[in-house]
Amino acid sequence: MSSKIFISIAGNIGSGKSSLTRLLAERFKWIPYYESVSDNPYLSDFYADMERWSFNLQIYFLAHRFNTHKEIVERPNSVIQDRSIYEDVEIFAANLHKLGKMSDRDHQTYTNLFAEMTSYLRPPDLLVYLKANVDTLIKQIKKRGRDFEKDIDVNYLSELNNSYDEWIKRYKFGRVLTINTDDLDFVHTNCDFDHIINTIEKDLLLDLRLFT
């Protein structure tokens, strides 16, 4: 492996991806790339009417993540990314289609575009999947207090969890590491964060301090 590391943090809404991205970036002086949330022009409309805005939201995320992924691959620095581009089609678009919130036509158009765009991208060196049950996700979502998430459907989160579990089983783009976060508080507890660091180090079979 070269001296540059590219890690993506994957996981459901409220699983702690952004927090772990920030903490790892601070610890190892990596460049962090975050999911577009606060500046996303479709999220509020989407949560109010998923069927109407699902295609628009997914296209926005796809374009944003493609540009981010392309920039990550092209720059020489080690990078930690909040949510991978692959989750868009495998989890969110697929689940919206399954729930009848995205039409067959829109889903096919989106899937074709995704396949064409991602064929040009090099995948992450490691995908870290933060696995959490729905109760944990709900607690974290309430804690961060985003208005557009306050009425999020528990069944929607549950379906996303099922989709994540199935996707991780067939992920084929590189190494994947699953970390169950139900009993971890890596934001406020140093030993929990150190546990994640040690797990990542062991999985990569190298000392990440080489890349600070």
C-alpha cells in the first residue's frame, strides 16, 4: 500500500459517521470530506414528501459524491470520507424504490447513471461500516436535533439497516470492516475511540501513525 490512505465511513442515518470522520481526521491529520447536509437544497422537501423528491435528492447526492470521490483520488493526501458513493445506489435509492417512493423509470435512470459514473472511480482502501440498531440510531438522531429528521419513520430506518446488512455481505470493491457501535461512545469515551483505532490498525495490518 502506498503512503496515501483512503478510508470511507459507511452507516445508517445517526450511526456516527460524521463524528468518527472528524475524530480520525484530527487524530491522524487526514483530510476530512463530509456528506452534504446543511447545504443540501432537497433534504427538507424530501422528508416532507419522499415520493416527490426522492429522484432529485439522489441525483444531488450522486453528483456531490462523485465530485468528492474524484477529488479524493486525485489529491496526494490521506483522506477520511463521511459516507461512500456506493451507498447511494445500494442503500438509499434501492430502498426508496422498494418502498414505492421512487418509480421504476427514475430508479433505472439513476442506476444507469450511477454505474457509468462510478466505473471511472478507484474505490477506498478500506470501508468502515458503523453498525447500530434502530434504538441507537433514534437516540443519536434526537440528540443532534435536526428539524428535518425529527419525524423520521422508524420503519424507514429499519429497512435501511436491513439494506446495509445485505450490501455489506456482497461488497466487492475492497476491504470492509464492520464495527458495532451500540455499546460504544467513541465521541466522549477515549477507550472506545482507542478501540476503533486499534481495530482499524489491525485490519489494515500497518501502523497508521506512519501517515500522520
